[in-house]
Amino acid sequence: MVVNIPKPDKELFNMLDEYKGIFIVACGGCPVGCDSGGMERVKELEGLLVKNQKKVTGNALIDFLCNKALVGSRLASHIEPLRNTDAVLVVSCGIGVQATASMIDLPAIPANDTLSSQGMQGLWPSSERCAGCGTCYLALTGGICPITTCSKSLLNGMCGGQHDGKCEVEESRDCGWYLIFNRLKELGKLDNLKKIPMLRDYRKLDVPDKERTTTRWALEKTEVYSETVWKQAEEKKEA
Ligand code: SF4
Ligand code: SF4
């Protein structure tokens, strides 16, 4: 499971500040398991948006937002409301936001922060797309992740090494920041480059204990627990 949690409301409204008509796209997969998605969360967000003078143009709950083809086909039946939309609010992990952004010509705004994907890239596994950095920047970068597309995971790219759109670290690789620049240009959002924070809060990389509920973590916890119990029993025996 890709662990993701809701962004704080204040951050959400900062990102949505310049947009009036909002369409909500939500993933019916991992976020439901993390209590950060599903129809209940969509309804909660709708209420919050309306209360803050936004217009909700519609919503779509899609089984797995990391399935690009599915996202495209499901959004195709919402063309009319999407025409009256300024931005799409995406309730999912970073992979789902990127899949949605790649299928529409609108800004895709992440409603959640992804804390850990444990290397899993959902149903879009051809490349690493989300590294679970804990602070999703996709609202500012046109739906292209700077952490995974830039070889140095820079927030203040592009670096001086970019040449003909290729990365200096690996010549065959597209420069992530070149892609971000072009995407922002297409969206008319080059101003976003001035808003990207220069520093990352690396504390957010750690996953809080209460979110460590996946099978792997559960197994590790059981192991640690049994070792402790076993040690205590041995100590008791010796005493
Ligand atoms: S910025 Fe990238 S690594 Fe961080 S949560 Fe978003 S998609 Fe994942
Ligand atoms: S060339 Fe582009 S992708 Fe490569 S390290 Fe520099 S900014 Fe990042």
C-alpha cells in the first residue's frame, strides 16, 4: 500500500487560491486503506471547498488512479464539467496525481502528501514516479515530480548541467526540470517557479508510527515484539 495522508487545509487552500472551479478526482485504492480518500473524503472536501467560496464542478471516484488508461477513459465521461473547471483536486498518492496530470490539460493539485510507497509504483510501474517525500510539490511543478525526475532530486532546478533537455548525470535521461519548465509553459503557469520552496523538510520523510500499518511493518513489529518477549522469558528462567 502507498501510504498517503491529507494535506493540511491551509496548504490546500494556498494551492487552490487562484482557482475557482474545482473538479475532484479521487482514488478508490490505497487512500481508502489509509483513511485519506474514498467518497467520504470527497464529500468532506466538497463541503470545505463550497464553504471557502469555491465552485465544485463535479467529482469522480476511480478504482486505481495509478492506472493511466483507466483515468483517461473515466474522465472522458466528465468532459462537460471539466470544460468549466480551473483545476483538478486529486485525492491520491503522488503516482495518481501524476497519472491524472498526464491525461488532462488542467493543473492537477494533490490533496494528499505521500509518506511512503516502499518502492511500489502502483499500476504504473515502468519507472519510479513517487519517492514518498512527505511533501507533495506536484501543484507547483505541473504534475511532474521533481524528486524522481531530477537525478539530484533538486527543488531549485534546473542545474547548470542540463544540455539539450538531457540530464548531465545520465545522457539518455530527460532533464526533469526541463520537462517541468515545458509543462508549466504549456499550462501558462511559469510563475509557479517563483513559488517553489528552496528547502525541503526532511523530517517529513519519516513515516509516523500510526501510519506504519502495512503487512511489512506489521511483520517487523511482530518480530521485534517476539524477540522482546522471548528475551524476557529467558531472563525470567535464568533468575
Ligand atoms: S513530490 Fe514526488 S516524491 Fe514527493 S509526494 Fe509528490 S510525487 Fe511523491
Ligand atoms: S540536468 Fe536536470 S535532471 Fe539532471 S541533475 Fe540537473 S536539473 Fe536534475
